[in-house]
Amino acid sequence: MNEAETRAELIDPALKAADWGVIEGSRIRREVIAPGRLVGNGKRAQSDIADYVLVYRGEKLAVIEAKKRDLRDTEGLGQAKKYAEKLQTRFAYSTNGIGIYQVDMHTGAESYIKQYPTPEQLWQATFSEDNEWRDHFAAIPFEDKSGTWEARYYQHNAIKHVLEAICQGQNRILLTMATGTGKTFIAFQLAWKLFQSRWNLSRQPTRRPRILFLSDRNILANQAYNSFSAFPDDALVRIDPEAIKKRGRVPKNGSIFFTIFQTFMTGRDDAGNPTPKFSDYPPDFFDFIIIDECHRGGASDESTWRRTTHRN
């Protein structure tokens, strides 16, 4: 029995018997983790592909590495651990369709099990402590723009860790990512989860949050504004000096606000004295602030722009 036959005749039925792909919110997927490093002449090394990724309520909970029945059940253990580490799943499994070897990536515990855990069992094992907002976030799927958008594994990891930090009540979260790795995509998905779940500073889902996307260049703020087009039109607000001058006040109706530091730092009162525009917003007006390229605009303690974020 080759690997394909082992999967079809032994592993797939065992997963179905454990309700994977059966109960609502559970999925079994084969995932290309990384396309393989470039080796020259436009060619790549072998891709990292996980045989099975068990997903429940939008969270990747386990990786299964499958080998044909004639090999040892632990033959794929190294690969399973490698992929589980990249996907940051709590559990990794190696199997030949007969034996199932389980690894808890958090505790290091390893043992044979008789059958695969159900989606709910794996969820409870991964998240031992209940959290109301974790459940709210899990109920909101990522926005995929009709299947054209999908998070890369490291983007999914970043979103997962930020949401978990929010669940735990942390109020300052730093993501360090290289240029071109999808920071705006991550910002969008975070805003999507918060907006759709009605998370806000009161921690009661009674209203939509007010989210500020703050940058130091207009081109970045405009790009982000355009990238958030899946939100309702009346939820998006582009704060710019001309709009403020025309209305005579800063805009407050909306959910996702986009602006740059320079706009917030300009303005004068009736006597002609410098009065930064961000002062027109109450200190607790914004529930969540995303600072793009934060190492540039407000990182220094001496930065005049730093006041805009420390006030909220």
C-alpha cells in the first residue's frame, strides 16, 4: 500500500470518524507552507508541504505527516515537528495509517494515541482556559475576497498572536516584519476581526470599534485606505487637512480612520496658536491604533509625533 492509498483507505476514514471535516467549523487541508528556497536559474528547492493541517474555528491546531503503511509510524516525525513549528500548531502527528504518534509542541510530551482527537477536544487541549473574546474572534472568518486572498503561514501566525494578546488584555503589541511580507494585509484582517466581532475598549460587543491607521506618508495611508475596500463605504474615513478645513472640524463618524502624523500635528485655535488636530479627539476615542512603520514616525522619546499615540 503506497502513501496515497494509505491516506485514502486508512487516514482519511480515521479523521472522518473523529468528526474532522464533518462538524461545522472543522477543516482538513493540505498546505503548501513554503514554495522552496531559490537555488538559481529561476528554480526552487523542494516545497514544504504538510500532508494534513487540522483547522477548527479558523485556527490551525495540528499537523499530520503521513507515510505509507510499510514504513514505521514515526518515519515522518521530524517533518511533522518542523511543519508544526512553522505553523505554530500545538500538536504534531506522525502516522503510517496504523500507529498514530502524537507530540505536544508546547510541553514536549510524546506518546502513541489510539485515535485522533475530535475538533473540540483539540481546541480544548490547545486553549485550556476559556476566553469570551477568543470565541468571538474565532466565529469571524478571514475576509478572502471570494478566495483570492489567503494568509501566508507567517501572516496567520502574526494575526493569531495579536488577537490572543488582545484577548489577554494587552494594550501595546509590536510586530516586526520585513518589507513586502504583507503588513497591510495583516492590519486589514485584524481590523476585520475587530470590526465584525464588535470588539471595543469597553470589552462589551455593543458597538463597532473605532480604529486608527496612522502612517508617516500619504502614499502609505492612501494604499491602506484602498486596501480596506471590503469594508462598508461609510465605515472608512480618510482624514486630510482639506477635509478638516472644509468642515471646520475633524471627522468622527466612521469606524476605520486613515491619516498621517503630519495632519494630526497641524492646526491652530481661534487665537492663532498652534493646536494639534489630534487634540480634537477625546483620549479614549480610538479603540485600536495601528501605527505603520512605527520605527520611523514615533519611536523616539524625543519625537514630536509621539504625543499623538501616547495620548490615546
